[in-house]
Amino acid sequence: MCILDKWNRESNKLKSHIPFRLNLLFFIVFILFSAIIVRLGYLQIIRGEEFEAIVRRTETTTITQTVPRGLIYDRNGNVLVGNEAQHSITYTRGTNDSASSMAETATMLADMISVDTEGVTERDRKDFWAANNREVLLDRLTEEEKLLSGAEVYEVELSKITADDIAFSEKEMTAAAIFKSMNSATSLTTVNLKNVDVTDQELAVVSENLSSLNGVEVSKDWTRVYPNGELLATIFGGVTSEKTGIPTNLVETYLAMGYSRNDRVGNAYLEQQYETVLRGTKSRYDTVTNQDGDIVATTQTYEGKPGDNLVLTIDIDFQKEIERVATDFLKSRQDTWNDRVYIVALDPRNGDIIGMTGKKIDATTGEISDSVHGVLNENFIVGSSMKGATVLTGYMSGVIDFDDNVLLDEPMTFQGSDTKSSLFNRTGRVELNDIGALEKSSNVYMMKIAMMIGGQNNYSYEIPLSIDRDYTLETLRAYYAQFGLGVKTGIDLPFESTGYLGVPPNSGAVLDESFGQFDNYTAMQLAQYAATIANKGTRYAPRLVKEIRGTESDGSLGKVEMVKEPLVMNQVNVDPEAFERVHKGFWAVTHDFGSRSYNNFGNYPVGVAGKTGSGESFYQGENEKIINEPTTNSTYVAFAPYEDPEIAVAVIVPYIRDESVLPAGDIVKATLDAYFGF
């Protein structure tokens, strides 16, 4: 009885503890569940939008694709640079695409398409083999090598790959080339695996197997085409390939503008200068990826806008004619040392480039090549064709005026120097005014203007030449610059020479400067000078692009987006009467009975005024046997019609051996014939 009572008492005591423990447990569970509910509420209600945005940002990514580049037209709407549509097989790299998965896709594609394998290097073959044989490669590493860092261990892995491993078959080489292209893509960027000569069969096979080709798509692409062949090709410039991408020196600039490293961009001249106009706006796609980084859906959010088009000032029919003129002249081989010719035609009313060409001939093979860039970048002694600028410098500097502009042309011999004289007057003494000095091409008249600028107003036999050399040269160059000589012309291209301005060894060289025998100028600078003379004082920047226009839905030339207004570089600060007198001097040159210019223009149907030049130079062409041999540059500037000029022409024919052959005037005539239709 006592034992039973004791057991009952202990049992009751135990029972009294169980409800308390259960209640405590339930309370704790309740608190925990409440905390979870509060936390979930906080995450969903308070921070729900924030986390939803994070989810969207990590799962949905915007990628872009290129659009057709804008076209380039001549002033009459003829296509000069176009696009040719072509099929393209592309690959978009997923965020978690591994090297092995890309290698697997590349191997499948190698059975479907052919690609150029010439650029596949030994390293490329090793990369492909490594991606396909990870386990085999790891077995070749020692335990110590496996502990190396990522970059170090990979280099060791590559060193373990043998020549036999990468003795690829033709199919494996194709796969390696495809893998190389795929591996060049960064996460969620698109590269072309093949966009040239994609056959219908390749297109069909790839399209049928897209579901098993991760990241591969069939798309449209474009390539630049040139309906007129090599005509002006240098000035148009080129476009980089996806492989080349952004030029190294411009990477930071283009990346800041939203470009990708493998974007195709203009790499020279017009294509580079107007890159932002021609490129267009890329199409945009929202790409949805799953947790593994695979692309599960792609939706176009913006179809893109093709690049705008450039309408040039060039007249392609006129351009073809002056190209023919230059080619025919070089073929004629009038002088055995001459190997190139440059022609530029501007509209003096606004600076429009109507046409320009440069041609070179290989004296050995007779092959003629394009050298139009030489119009901007090759510098020459131009001789007397720039004397109009010196006469006007005389007026601007005040050393001559309309009442006192007669100077004595006479051979001049200064103390310790050779005699300097005019070609037409080697021994006599002839008084000339400014018009006569241009007509006779008086060197002495120009030299005396320079002397007076330098502070020396008189000449007598064997007196010292005591001009202030530096001041005189700086003054002449400052005035010449107002005509575009020795400075950038302002042409709407990224590259041009300022000419070559030498360092005079003595004061006599400064006198040579006054009649075009010291500094070197480009054909474009000479043409700008001629145009500034023609319009009586307004120096327009040469203009290649007239307007920028959009594209219609059918691909034709669209509405005007922007008109490029003529750019005035400066106004020559001189009395208009001075230009009148220079015009009369140029007219006298072309209408001096008996001169070669008279033969060209004395009875020409349109009034032409111009100025000849023969620059004493040294051969600097491709024939090494005659490098630095003395030669003559034949030059000519002209404008027409005389009363209301609408074309100004400059021609430079360098490296003439025989001074009796000075063909620049004939080429100017042929250029004007082409323009006026004679």
C-alpha cells in the first residue's frame, strides 16, 4: 500500500511537468513562426519591389545587334558606297556557357558549315583540344600543378598538349575555327560565325538544328560594296571587321559612346569622320536566362534604325572624267621621270569639292594605281602659281598700293650670293606693275615685295641682303595662310597635311619663298588658294559632305536630316580692287598671245583666268636610282567663268625631268572640258 502511494505521487508529479514543457515548446514554435511571418512580410511588402527588380535584372538582359550602315551618295543621288545584304550564322554567348559546351556546339556546326581555317593558330588548336578533353588534361597534371592559380594552371595545361593531340583533321580544324569565334564573344554578346558566302544548304541545315545548337541563330548581315570599283575608295575609307573591332587607339573613346569592342567602325577618312552618322542605332533584344545562365527567351524591344546617309558634293560623272584625264596623261609618258599627277576642282562659291583625283604609275610595270589621298598628304614646291598671294600680300602689308605698284624687274646679285632673276628677263631692266608682273611671271617683282616687307627698299649690284629674315618669313607665311597655303584647309576629313614649311638657311631663301620656291604645299591647299582668289577673298573649307539624309522604308534615300552649311575659314582683309587687279593679271596669263596658256585658253568658249607654275624640286618618288635628282614640278591654278567663277582648279604634276614638258596647263584644260562638257 505504501509502495502504491509512492508510485502515484511520483506519477502525478511527472504529469504536472509535461503540460508546462509542451506549452513552452508550443510558445517557442509560435514565436519562431511569428518571426518568419514578420520577416516574410518585411521582404514582400517593404522590400518586395527592390528584390523583384533584382530578380528582373539578373534574369533579363538587354543585348544589341548591328543595323545596316548608312550609304554614301554623290551630289546627284548615285550610290558610291552601298551595302549588300547577306545571310549570317551567329552565336550569342550565354552567361554560363562553358568552353566545353561551346566546343561541343562548334563540333556539331563543323558538320554543317565551312569556314576559313587559315587564321587558326597552334594556340587556337590547343584551346579547342583543351575544351574537349578536360578530364584527360587534368590527369596529365601533377598534384603540385593542380594547386596553381587559374591563369598559371591553364598555361601548364596547354604545355601538356602534344603535337599528336592537335594533328587535326579538316573537320576538326573547321570546329577549331568556329570555337575561336565563339570564344571571342563576351557574355551575352553576339558574334558572326559565318557571314560571307553562306550557302542555301548551310542555311537550311543550321535552321533545322537550331534547337540543339545552343546560342546559334540564323540572321541577316551586310557588307560594304563599291559600285564604281576603286574610284575614290581611299577617301571613302573602310570599315573594320568584327575580328579587328575598335582600333586600339580609340577603344576608350568608343566604349564611352556605348560601342562594344568587336563593333565594326569606320577606320579612315569619310567612314571614320562620319562614324556616328553612318553607324545607325542598334536593334535591342531582351534576353531571359535561367538559373544556369542558358538563354530561354529573346524578345525584340527595338528594331533599330539604319545609319543615315551621306550626300557628297562630288559629281561622279565629272569624277570619272578627271580620273580618265589623269590616267591618260600618265599612260602617255610625256616625261620619263614623272610618276604621278594630282587634280582638285572646287566650287569657289561654297567650297564644294566637285572632283579630286591622284594617280601614280609604276614605271617598270606601267600599272596605274589610285593615290587620291596624296591630294591631302603629299607636299610639293608649287612655283609661280602662288604669286597671286604675294601680290595681295604686297597690298595687305602696305608696301604697294594702287597709285604706287610699279617695280623694276632686273637680275639681282647680292653680296656673296648667286644672281636671282625672272625667267623672261635674264639681263635687262623692265618696269612692271602688279598685273604685268603676274602676266610675265616676274620673280623679281615678288622678291622686291618681300624685301620691302623686310625693311629693305632699294637694290643695287652686290649690296648686302639686309632684310629681317625671321620677320619677313613670318609675315609672308601669315598672309599666305589667309589663302590656305601652309595651314590646314579645314576639309571635313580626319587627316590632312599642313604642307612642309622649311627653315631658311639664309635670307636668300626668304626671297625664294615669295615666288613659290621654298615652302611645300598640297594640291588641296593650292586649290583652296585658287578658289579664294576666284571669289575675291572668302576662304571656304573644302566640303565633301553636302547633307545628311535618312533612309526610306524601301531602302531609298530619305528626307534631309541635316544640311552642312559652307564653313568660312577666314576673309582676306584687302581692298576688293586688289583682287580685281589679280584677276586681270591671271586673265593676262591665259590671253597673252603666243604663250602656251594662250594656246589652251586664248579662244576657249568660256572665259578662263589662271596662273602657271614650275617649282624647282628634287625627285622623291619610288625610283631609288634617281632619288634627290633635280626635277621640276609643273603646276597650274585656274578659275572659270571669268566674270562669275563656279569652278576653281589646281593641278600638280611633280618630278618633270624635261622643263620643256610642263603639262599642268593641258590637264587643267581637259578638266574644264569635262566640267563644261566640251
